[in-house]
Amino acid sequence: MLTMIGKRLMFAIPSLIGVVIVTFLLTRALPGDPAAYFAGPAATKEAVEQIRKKLGLDKPLIEQFFRYASDLAHGDFGNSLTTGQPVATEIRNRLPASAELTLLGLIVSIVIAIPLGVLAATRPGSWIDHLCRVTTTAGVSLPVFFTGLVLVYVFYFRLGWSPAPLGRLDVFYSVPPTVTGFYLIDTLIARDVEAFRSALSQLILPATTLAVFSLAPIARMTRASMLAVLASEFVRTARASGLSPATVIVTYAFRNAMLPVITTLSMVFSFLLGANVLVEKVFAWPGIGSYAVEALISSDFAPVQGFVLTMAIMYVLLNLVIDILYGVIDPRVRLEG
Amino acid sequence: MKRRDFLKSVSGLAAGAALPAMPSVISSAQADARSETLLIVSEGGPNNLDIHGVGTNVPGYEVSWNCYDRLISHEMKSGPGGVPYYDRDKFKGELAEDFRIDDMSVTFKLKKNAKFHDGAPVTAKDVKWSLDRAVSVGGFPTFQMSAGSLTKPEQFVVIDDHTVRVDFLKKDKLTIPDLAVIVPCIVNSELVKKNASEKDPWGLEFTKQQTAGSGAYKVTKWTAGTEVIMERNEDWVGGPLPKIKRVIWRMVPQAGNRRALLERGDADISYELPFKDFQEMKANGKLNVVSLPFSNGIQYIGMNVTKPPFDNPKVRQAIAYAMPYQKIMDAVLFGLGNPMFGAPKDKATEVAWPQPHKYNTDMEKAKALLSEAGYANGFETTISFDLNFAGVNEPLCVLVQESLAQLGIKTTINKVPGANWRTELNKKEMPLFTNVFSGWLDYPEYFFYWCYHGNNSVFNTMSYKSAAMDKLIDGARTAAAIGDKTAYDADVKGFVDLAFTDIPRIPLYQPFVNVAMQKNISGYQYWFHRRLDYRAMAKG
């Protein structure tokens, strides 16, 4: 197992190097001159040149790249010019916010989508199958920001059930001491029940927004793969042997139908993590998606590079975890390095 | 964990999640905190807490204004609609107890009990160090200081612990006002020097992250892009102790949500909303909406006069007659702006700026002028705008495009991303564009010096050069410095007239700064920098 993990990680290194090179070149190819941007509207040509020198942008591209690579090797992602903070710190502070939101959204989505998919597969053509179809089609066709805005409008503005969409915690609560960076866990560790409730109620709307969006692939995949498994011979055998329908569906069919669902889950997760920019914007969520987009708009290289690199690393790790999960769920899947 | 247990725990979690969706009960201590706390929501936040820093953005100015003191500040007067408005011509001491203006210098006596946030007394040494810093760090602060002829550290002289003299390089009416803008703030020199390094002798890295001043507020927490929290400085001597104890400033990128937060009563103040929202909020009367004109600011259409066809004054006049002025006021601004067009024919030029010009939408005249210039069949051109302000710029440019099409002028719209806009302006190659300029110092000659003078500053976006114009602008500056009112008036009228006949840029309107706040918030003041001054505000 360990050698397998080691080998997998080794294979990831060339792709990470590739990511470093490509992001570096891509950000340099962006239009816009960061020196002019940060020199301000009133800057003279000399002032712009001064800033260019300060940022090291007057050096040849290859030298800039080696400097960047050696900084990276020392764990230095550079400084963001727009927020004025080191990129590594910012990503460390913001990643948990995005991860907490995405995970919760995914959990909500799984809780709804998998039973829905299973039920739809066991009773094809019934009302629950149609419900599944309608929900998933609606979920995937509503743009995320639209769902988010509608939810805010109804539950915050109209009904007043939900707290103000002002980020992770009500403004009058203090942030719990950081242990995991997940407020739901940190507030519990700090035994601050009120803050926990606040953090949870702040999370509900954005998590629901994400869940609505990710419902479709999970439910459809569960349904399709359950249908295939339910039609297979071992299920017929199990039924013929007089096992109860629940045992047949949950123990025999569902476990065998899990593999493609897990693959979909991993894709949905990484997709959500990167793509919840809009949700973050709507709910003023201090996550990495909105951070990266803002950086991109002001041609701030370092955060963009840091973001892409972080996502690449997460992707590699996620794939590894999924592969390991395969083996746990289905002993027939044996991993060769 | 077995799968079944897992499923159970997951559904348990989901049930738990449904409960706290109800509004949480707020303890009484928190209710108290709310009444003394100001919650501000805006789109963007500061990127640097020190205005002397490299590339500090406009929200950063607001922090500096409230957390640092200057030697002097402006008095207040009653402005449009009874809103307190800074008085351009009257100054009062902030850190200075008293000041005396002589022929070639000004002497400040410091308040003896003034203290920095860390308890160190404010001395003349700190004042000199801070002003030296402002004229030496380069970039925007140094540039702003030079606008008041403050350029050399030798100009700032320490007389004793509590007395400082500022020597004038030359007579300049703008020197005193320039000492009351945001830039010449007084920094805790000992504290910053301790945290400076050889590479960073002015300690910019240190003051970027924390405030080191003597101002009415100090930043206690700053998460870039998310929030700024400021607490009142109980020992502030720059003025009466502010009523607001704590300011929480949250960044909410979605304009719709900012409006919802205001209307639900959760946020106290917001700016940077679409004009339509402001107009609707004004109409329904649940909130206080203050709309005041930018002092010395104009949105305009600029034309590059170095290249055909706009090198021909007839073409420029034709364009000025073809602008859909009223449509822009109605459809883009929803009336929230001062028209800068259509003055009556017989109206005499005033000694004031901004003032409306006499062009009006008149397509017949425009057509006639265009054929006189030899472009009867029109031409092709590009109109550019800054995407950062697309809310106003985009509809405005579409209206202009539509209007010019009636003259046979085919216009392509070029949307320039915010990061590129300054680069593009600096290149001075865009033939036709829209932009805003607004000067901190509210004097006509200041505006014209930056926007029309032949020394071709970045704000002279049209590359306009005229010997007659330069003579009038320089004349007005000299006349102002020596106090020759007749010559000054003649020169100001002269350059305004010339700017309107030569018309290298077409003034459209004077934009409004719009601020929406709860009814229980009082004490909003208009400042030249157009940001909030928390010191005068009160809640309840």
C-alpha cells in the first residue's frame, strides 16, 4: 500500500512541474501591465519603471522563472499585490473556508442525490423517477449565482430566516481559535455553541446552492449504475434465493454500483472547489475562488500561480484517495503502481 | 465505520442543520455592542493601511484618514441639501494647536497632550520624519505633495519639541490646502523606525499591516479582501471624542446583497451601488440616501487631438453637438449627476469650475460642422472605456455610439480591463474615450493644470497642447499665489472659454457620490476624498 502511494506521488511530480511552467507562462501572457496598475493613476513613466524594478519585472523571462521556481522550492509563493499579503498565508487562510463550504455542499448533495438515484433506479418510470429527472435537470440548468441570489432573496430578504449573507460568521461573533480552519469544528473545540450555530446558519444557504448544482451528476450516475447492476445476474440470483429486497438493494446492488459514483464524486468535488467562485461572490465568502478571480482581474501573478498550483496538488491527492477508496469498496480492484 | 452507521450519522447531521436556520438569539451584551458599532459594507477593501505605501488603493485612503492625524484639517460648512461639506478655504488645527502663516513659511505649534496609539507623545521630530517620508518615498504620496510645492525634506524644520516650521519653496496657494489632504499624515516615527530595515528605510512593510498613528481610530484586525475592524482611540485629542466605538467594515462583492443588507437593517452604511438602486432607495424613503456632486470632478468624452480626424477643432465641435447629453443623464445616471452642458447662449463665463458649456444635442449643426471639416460621409473610430466602471461607462458608450452613427461615424466599442486602463491612458493613443477626473484640491487652475496644460501630464489624456492655454493657466497660478484677484478672474475665464471653443474633451456631467445609510445614522460629512469620516458619525 505504502509503496503504491509513494509511487503514485512520484508520478505526480512531472505533472506538477508542468503546471508550474504553464501557469508561469500563461500569467505572463496575460494582457495588462502590473507595474502600471500598481503605480496608480497619477504615476509618471519613471514611477512605473521604479515599480517594475521593485517587482523584478524588468528581468528577462527566464531569470524571472528561475527566481520563481527557487522561491517555490523554499515554500514561498510570493506576495499578492492587491491584498498586500503573502500568497501562502492567504491560501492557507482561505482554503479551509472553501473546503468547508464545498464539503458541506457535497454532503448535502450526497444525502439527497444517492437515495434519490437508488429509488429512481428501483422504480423506473414511477413518480420518484420523474421527480429525480426533474430535480436534476432543474439543478443543472439553474446557474449557480442565480440559485444563490434567489435563496438570499427568499430566505434572507423576504422571510428573514437566514442570517445576513456576510461571510462565514455573524459580524458580532469572534472567530474561534484556528485548529482545523473549519469553523464548524473549531467552534466546537472552543465549546462556543452560539458561534457554532452562527457558523452553521451562515453555511446553510451557500451549501444548499452548491448542493442544488451538484445534485444532477451524482443522482444520474447513481441511477444509471444502479440500473446496470440491478439487471445483472448476481442480483437475480440473490432475489431468487429469497433475500429481502432491502438486503438485495443495499448490500448487493448498491455496493457494486458505488465505483462509478465515487469517480463522479471526486470530479464533482474538485469542480466545485474551483468553480464556487460565484457562490463565494454572492455570499461574500472569503474563499480561494474569489481570491483567484480578483487577482486575475488586476493581473496579479503570484496569487493566480499559487491558486493553480494548490488546485493541482489537491487534484493529485484527491485522485490518490479515490484510488485507495476503490480498493476498499471493491476488493477486485487491485492497484498497480 | 460501517456504511449504515455512516448514513445514520449523515442524516442526523442534516436534521441538526435544519434547526439553527432560525435567527439566533442575541445576548444583551451583543445588542449593546451593536448600538455602538458601525457596520459598513462595500465592494472593495483596502490593500494597504498606509497611504505612503506602494500602490495603496482608494479604500486604503479611508483607513488612513480615520486612523492618522494631520497637522491641520478643514472646517465644515453647510453644503447642498444641508449636508455638512468641507470648507475649502477654512482650516483648523488637528494635531496643531495653533498655526501662523508668514510670507514664506508656516509655523505649527503641536498639541502638548497628543499621543500615538502606543502611548508615545507626538513630537516635532515625528512630524518632520513623516513629512520627509511623504516627499521621499516616491509614487503617489510624493506626487501629491509636489502639487503643493512640497518637495524637499529641507522644507520641514524642527524648532523645538512642539514647534515645526514648513518653508515654502515658492509662493503657492495650494501649499496650505495640500497639508490638509490625506497624504501628509503624522506617523509614529520611533515605532516605525524600530521596524524598518535597510532595504525598507521608511518602514513601509510595517505600516502596510498596522496603523501607527495618533488618529481617532486604530485598526485592530484586518483580513485583506474580507474585513477591517477599527476601534476608537480613547485618548484622541484631534477633536471631540467620536461617538462610534467600533467600526466593522465588511467587503460584500454583490451589489444586490449590499442593498438587501441595508434594506433589512443589518448593515448601517453602503456606497458603490448601481445608480438605479440609489434612485429606488431614495424614492421609497426607508433609508437616507445622500447624493452630492464630486467636488472638482467631471465625466467627459476625450478626443486625441494629435491624430486625424480629431486634430480638427471643427470635428471636435461636431462631436460635442452630437452627444446624447440628456439621454445619458436619464438612462445612465437616473438623474444622479449635475449636467455640464446646455448653458444658455447669453450666460457669462463664471470664475468657477466645473461649469456647464453651451453645447447641446443638435444633430443638424453637427452634420454641418462635419461636412465643413470634410467628413460629410463620416469616418470610423473606436471609443474606449474602463471596465472597472462598466456600470456607467458601458451604457454611456452605447448611447454615444448610437448618436454618432447618425452622423455616419462608425464607432467600435473597446472595453479595456481595469488593469490595462492606466497603461492605455499613458500611451495616449486611444482616439476617443470616456473617463472621470476629479481633483482633491478644489481650484479651477488645479484641474486645468493637470488636464489641459501642455506639460502633458497623465490626466491630459487628449495630448492637448496650446501656448495660449498654458499662458492662461500659469497666469492664474501666479495670480492666485500673489493674490491678484483681477488677473486671476480674467485668466480663469480665459482658460474656461478656450477649453470650450477648442473642446479637446467634452464635459458631460459632474458625477455624484452616493451613500445610503440607515435613518438612525447621523453625522455624514462630505470630504474632498469622498470617503467616510467616522469621527463625526453617530448611531441612534
